[in-house]
Amino acid sequence: MRHYEIMFIVRPTLSEDEAKKVVKNFSKIIKDNGSKVTEEQALGQKELAYEIKDFKSGYYFVFEVEAKDDKAIKEFDRLALINKDIVRHLITKKED
């Protein structure tokens, strides 16, 4: 099994319910592609170090993911790049 950590920032103009819906959708994308979200953390709204896409803050979320292959990770990456609600994301492979 491979382990990944995915941190992503959701745009601050969404309501909390809308932000949770975005998180739920991305969690479903990972599950639908044969991987498992082992831990999900909401870190709350934080100020960004610098402005990204005209936003000065965003809602931070972290997923811990267990995957057999990188199919789910690649799909998350692809969809996060084209989704207007995700300001920025970072995928890190964790060493066991």
C-alpha cells in the first residue's frame, strides 16, 4: 500500500456547507477510484502567505490516503486543477 497526504485550499467565498460539499465530492473521487481516505481534517479558514487567484484566505483541508496504485491520486490532481473551488493543492507521497 502507498500512503499519500493531500492538502488543499477551498476558496473562501463559499459558505461552510458549500466547502464541505466540495470536500465530500473529492473524498468520493478518491473512493470511486479504488483508494481509501483514512483520515480527514478540516483546519479551518486561514490567511494565505501571498495572494492566490485574487484570494487572501481559504479553507484548509487535509486527507490521508491509502492507495494500491496512483489512479485515484492522478484523478484527484486532474480534477483539482480544473475545479474553480480549489485554490491550490499539494499531494505528498509518505514514506513508510
